[in-house]
Amino acid sequence: MTWSAAKGDRRVSELLRPFDEAHQATQSPCARFLSELRPLVDSVRKNESQRDSHLASRFNAFNYLRVDELGLSRIIADLLDPTAEHGQGTRFLKAMLDALPEARGQFASLRATVARPIRVETERRITTGGRIDITVDIPLGSRWFCLAFENKPYAADQAGQLKAYLDYLVEQYERRFLLVYLPPDHCEPDEDSLPHEDRQRWRRHFSVMPYAAGGDRSVEDWFAACREVCDAERVSWFLREAQLFCQRQFGESTMTIDAETCLVREYLSKKPKHLRAALAVHDAWRLVRTDVCKRFLEHVRQTVENRLREEVTGSDSDFHVQIRYGGDKRYSIFLWITRDSWPPYHDVPGWVVDTRTAIMLENHRRGPSGWCWGVRSPKPSDQMTEPEKKRRNELVVALKHHGLLPGRPDNWWLQWGWLSRYQNWYELVPDLNDECEAGGGPITKRYVDGLVDIAAHAIPVINDVEMASRPRSKE
């Protein structure tokens, strides 16, 4: 919603009228600031809720799509494909090439023929057995140029992965290629995936494009550039939804630039005496949101534990649901479910929370702003002994029959998926607090139901495989 300054001033003035200045003077600056704002924000929220029945401003089509790694790869690949159903030819591909300095200027035009079409492929197998998420083969004179993408919106890098892709692309295309790395926000790949010396060696053939805007290029910016050149209204609408999805799913913003935020801005402009109090509230917010998120994680833990003991066979006395809240770092917040009778793995990395296979909920972004869940090993498969690998592979096969989660096994996860709803707890802090007070609600239900469902299928499988591999006591 867009607020003009005049309308904002009138609205604030109308809402401020009922307040008694004498009463406000008896309060501290912060208390006065909050006491004035609360009824104003409540009023605006009520108005927005009524408008949403007609405008649905919080609706986003991507809430109903498959937007895990494979789903997002398919969306990007289809937009890059000149023959796809969007009907815009090479416009979106050209917008991508223009966004990448390493590729910019290499193509005077994007010409393809029936004999030499632009070829877009997902999950392309390479000679070493891995798969490149997206490749676009573009005719370049009598040869081919390959624009390749490694899509990493959620999962961690695997050892040697990007180096293997670069070696394959060199083998196939010599120096006529560009590998683009797509992380959630701007970060370089892990050292064990692409060592620093290789990054320097291939700096003209390797690029980083995060999903969230904030640097000189992003997937979000590319969606916006595609909208600028798109003639089809339906496709333009979809691109706008994609842009908003990137902002909400991967950006730092909590998407509160709405009527409430505009109201507060206008209020502070009208009453600058409250700026110092607003700054104090701002500074306290990080601590407050951390306290609420930690409390909500414990609330989920307790609810999951109660549900599992009531509903899941095999939840015996050695069964545990535990949590760790590690702050604003990636992969630092966990809820995990284990049994003491599941045999431990040896030489587990020191930072790992448990030495056993676990049903786990883990943050994949900074702080509790993005989550994945599934069944995870306590150590990476490339560091396991042969007996441990055998155990792990048996579990992967057994879990695959249930097909609960879409993510394919990687170095850590045997089966995993990410949560498409209620991902960013920071923007949900008021709701999380309400559900802690009330003992539940829709967010609690989503997390608890999902974890209990995963556990109900995984625990019997882990029991069968892990208990069978447990060394027998000598008596």
C-alpha cells in the first residue's frame, strides 16, 4: 500500500486525538512511545485485514509451488529457455547474460537455428557422477558456450563439488563457459568445495549470484530485469511473485514495508521527540526476538516430545528430543530426536550436537530465518568408515521407500526437505509469542505435525537398521 505524506499526516492526526497529554507525561519516553503507537498500529492492522479480503496483499503464488532446490532450478531453467511457454524468446536469457560481467559482451546476438538450437538442461550428469543443476548451451560461432548454474538456496556445499564441475566444463568447453553459483545470500562457496587457488584461477569463468538483492547482481534483480522486457502480462505477474519470493525467503527484510511501517514513519516524522525512544526500542528488538524465538523452540520441543510419547511406537525411556539455540549463524540452531540405543558413530566433528543418527530440524540461514528438516547423519559420508557407510546406505534405501521428503541424499542428510511456510521466525515474533502463551497455534501445528510425521516413519526404520548393526554384548 502506498501512503502519500498528506494522507499519512491526516491519518496520524485523527488517530492521535483521543490521547491525554497529561497522562503521557507521567510515563517514561519508551513507555509513552509504545503506548501511543499500539492503538494506532492495531487500527491500521484492522483496516489492512479488511482490505486483504479484496486485495490479498500477503498472497504469493510461490507459497503453493515446489520451491525446493529442484523446483527453483526448473523455474530458472524454463525462463532461460527461449522455446519455453513464456513466449518471450531469448529476452530472459539475454537479461541473465547482461547481469553477469563475466559473460557480458560475449554475444553480439543470441542466434539459434534448428540445427544448432540453444539447449537448456537440468540435472546434467557429468563424467565423475555428479550433476550440474542447470546448463544452457549457446551457439558461439562454430562452437558452444555453456552457461552453467549450481543452485544452492538451502543445502550446504559438498566436498570437491564445484571443482569437479569446473574440471568437467573445461574438458567439454575449454574456456568457453561460465559457472554461476546461486547461494541464498551473498557468500562464497566453501573452501572444500572450491579451494581459493582454483577460485583465483577460474575467476573469469566463475560467478556468484545470490538469490537476495544487496550486491551488484542477484536472482531477485534478474527477475525484475525480466519483468522490464516482458510483454506478456501473465508472465510479468509471475515474475513479480518470484521477485517477492526472493525478498521474503532469502532477503534481510521481513517484508514489513506496509501500512504499519508507513504509519510509524509518519508518526516519528510528526513527533521527532520520540526518536530517541524509537532507537532504544530498535536496539532492544534483537534481544527480544532472540528470547521469543528461543522460547518458541523450547515450546516446539516439549510439544513434539509429548506427541511422540503418545503416538509413536518405539518411543521408549531412552528416547530424547533436544534443542540447541546457537544465535544468528547458519546451521547453529537444532532440534533433534534420538535414542540412546542407536549406536554412535566414531570420530564425529566436535561441533556436531549428537553422535547418533537423528531426526532433525536445522536452520539453513542466519538465525531462525530458514529451516530444513529430515534424517541426518552425525558426520559426513565422505569421512565415514566402510562399515559406517554401509549402515548409512542401508538407511538411505530404507527411508527412500517412504518418500516423505523431496531432497536427495547429500553428504550429511539421508532424507531432507525444507519448510515452505513459516520459514522466517524473525518476522513472526509476535505470533510466536502468542502461541507460547496460548500453548499452540498454526505455526506450532506446522512444525510439530511435520516433525512427528517424519519421526513416525523414520524411527521404525532407524530402529531396524541401526539396532541390527549394533555390536552384540559378549556374555
